[in-house]
Amino acid sequence: MRRREFVALLGGTAAWPLAARAQQPTMPVVAFINGGSSNDSGRYAAAFRKGLDETGYAEGQNVTIEYHWLEAQYDRLPALTADLVRRQVSVIATPGSNVATLSAKAATATTPIVFGVAEDPVKLGLVASLARPNGNATGINFFGQEVGAKRLRVLHDLVPKAVRVAVLVNPGNAPSAETTLRDIEDAALTIGLQIQIYNASTTGEIDAAFATFARERPDALFVAPDALFASRAVQLATLTARDRIPATYSRRDYVSVGGLMSYGADFADMYHQAGIYTGRILKGAKPADLPVLQSTKFEFVINLQTARALGIEVPPGLLSIADDVIE
């Protein structure tokens, strides 16, 4: 064989794998945005992946998941969502975060968005209606307003002598803070409680708020739903134990590390449902045709050990309705 023919044959053979690789379809990219960190929200990401798995999408095999952990730095959102839209990711998933969802919706009217929000998504301007979203967004409503009011009532049932309740919010997460304050103020009037608002956007400001509690001595504490507070669950449980303040939280995560009680939507279930919807969209479904789901699973969790340390006798009626009691 002539040298020229041999080189041509060799070159043609080497080109085949490159051509084959070039023809392989690119895996879809799902941008998963979470207000917390991978440390405190890892199990929710796992629930999201489980939902994707159930629709036939396995991370690293036929879908790429980009994890964007904000660590309560919400000012990163405008640049982040703009970049995701520019790169044309397949789906933006924002379960559990009003502020991330609103930022994504402001950035695009075409890229599919799967959300999990505490407020009515129609009032937030995310969808036209629950049954027919008629846009690029759909997801789950986990009833923050109703849950917040009930959480305050359960706290009152647990600590009936409490009158002055401190409410801790993160002003850096304005949508959540505003919703919490509106709902809690209305519920407090109905129950006959006095509330005092305290702000904290950093770990140091959480410490400063508790220094103020030490002087003003509120009867109880209501911690607003927020990624910063979730990431500081141990800090909050330690400080409330030190200062002997009965506190209520939105997720069981706080109670698992020593918090007194929590009431709220089952977040793992909400993330799981968001994963299923994301998978359905990857398969070709349109957000406009997927009705907004509403959370049906809620958790009331009590830490009896913490209650005893605070000198609180949990009424049998509350124990009977608790979904989980931590001894």
C-alpha cells in the first residue's frame, strides 16, 4: 500500500469516533436554585433527584443538574438568573424560594420554571390560574400564609401564658419577610398576642437579636422561614436553650437539632413533586399545561427533651396530633 493511501485510511478511521461523538445529543441542563447551602438542604436536593428519577432522568446519565446554593446571599439572584437564561438551560427549578422564583420569572418568559412558593402563585403573578398556568412557570404552593397562622396558634397552645412574641425575620429575603409579617400580625390580633419584630441578615445579627431578647425578655419566639435561619439551626437551638425561650420553626430540621417545635409543609415531599414536574417538562410537557399543585402533607414536630428543659408540659391533645415526637 502506498504511503499516501495509508495515511488517508488512517485519518479516515480516526475521524469516525469524533464524528460519532459530535452526533451524540447534549444532555439537558436543570438549574437547581436553593437559598441555603448543600449542608443544610442536601436532603431536599435528594428528594428533588428522586422525583426526576421517577420520570426516567438520572443525574449524570441523561440529565445534568447545576446546583446553585445562594447561602442566603439573595443579591446574587439577578445576575444568576440572567446567566441561566443566556445559556439556555432546559429548566430552572426554584422549589422553596419565593425570591428565587420571582427573580427567574423576571428574567425570562420562555425558559421553563418549576417553583415551590409559600404564597398564592396567581397573586405573585407567576401563573394565570392554578388549573391553567398559561405561561412558562408551574409548580407547588405550600400555603405559607395558612401555615404561619396555624404555627402561631400551636405555639400559643403549647405556651398558653405567652403574651409577648418576638418574630425574627431576614429583611434580605424581602418577599418571605413581608409575607410572614403580614400573616403573623393578622393571626396575633385574632389570638390576642403582642408581637415585636426583630431583623437578622447575618450570623452576627442573630447573636445581636438574642442580646436584645436578654434585655426585653419576650415570652416566646417565632422564627420566619428563611435559608439563613435554616443554615443556623444549631445556633438558634443553642441560643433559645441558653436563654430559655420557647421557639417555633417552619421545618423539622430545627427540631431535630434541639428546637422546641415546628409546623409546616413537608418540604421533602414538595421538592420531590418539583422533581417530578421537572422531569415531565424534560419529556416534553409544557408548564402552561401542568396545573399548580398544592401541598397536602404537613408536619407538626415536637422535641419533648427541649420542652422538659424549658419546664413546658406538653398538653396531651398536642401530643396526639404531632406527626413526630423527638424524645
